[in-house]
Amino acid sequence: MNLRAHHIFCLQLYEGKGYSEAFCKNMNRIRHELCEFPKSEICLRIEADDICAHCPNLVNKHCNFGQANTTERDKIALRILGLEEGARVSYALIQARLRSAMTAEAFAQLCSRCYWYEQRVCSWEKLSRVLVSNKDCLGNQS
Ligand code: SF4
């Protein structure tokens, strides 16, 4: 599965809101797949991915929601995770990195200018609760 790096963080706090019905259906499928099969391999990208593929904001392989902004966010996400673009890793490893590397400062750096943060869908309090709970997105204890 190809995922742009900042989408790793979006997946943690996704609560069914998105850009279209097709987008949400695809996001639900991906989230479910990752949680069911945490050892499946993810290739981390700084470009349109399997989530963007069903997004109405993707035009000619570019994000109409703000290409520079999304690219910058991917780079910050990779720095936080300590991984390189093109790295192939399991979702389980990424979740472990998230738990050890995520801080309020890192969250602010990555997410404070995002549309979904402004809509109050995402917050550091919410993310830290998800990470501390040690539960995956299906509610399974890990
Ligand atoms: S196209 Fe842009 S807004 Fe849509 S999922 Fe991809 S990065 Fe997000």
C-alpha cells in the first residue's frame, strides 16, 4: 500500500468525515485493512497515494487542496517518524514509532495549520489519548 507520510497521522484521528462519500468509503477500507493486517507493508511517499486516489481534490496527480502544504506536511511527518521517503515498513512498526516519537510540539508542527485541525476534528489531546490507549483503530488492544 502506498501512503503519503502525513496520512499516517490522519488515519489515527479519522472519524468518518472526509471530502466525499467515495473518499470516506476508501478511507474506511484502508483503515480497516491496516488494523486487520498490521504486518502489511506500507511504502511511505511524498506524493499522491491510495487515499488521494479517491479524493475529489486530486487533479492531474496533484492535490488541489494545497500541493505545497501537503508536501511540506509529508516531510515533517517523515522527520517525526524517523523514516525516509520510499521506506517500506509495517503498519505495526509505524504505530510503535508514533507512540515513542509523538509529542505536543510535533503535533503542533505537523497539524496546527491543517483544515481538519481548524474544524476541531483533530487535537493533540485526542491523538495522545489514542496513542496512550495502546489500541488500534478497531479498538483492539495491542
Ligand atoms: S488529494 Fe490532497 S486533500 Fe485529498 S487526500 Fe490527497 S493530500 Fe488529502
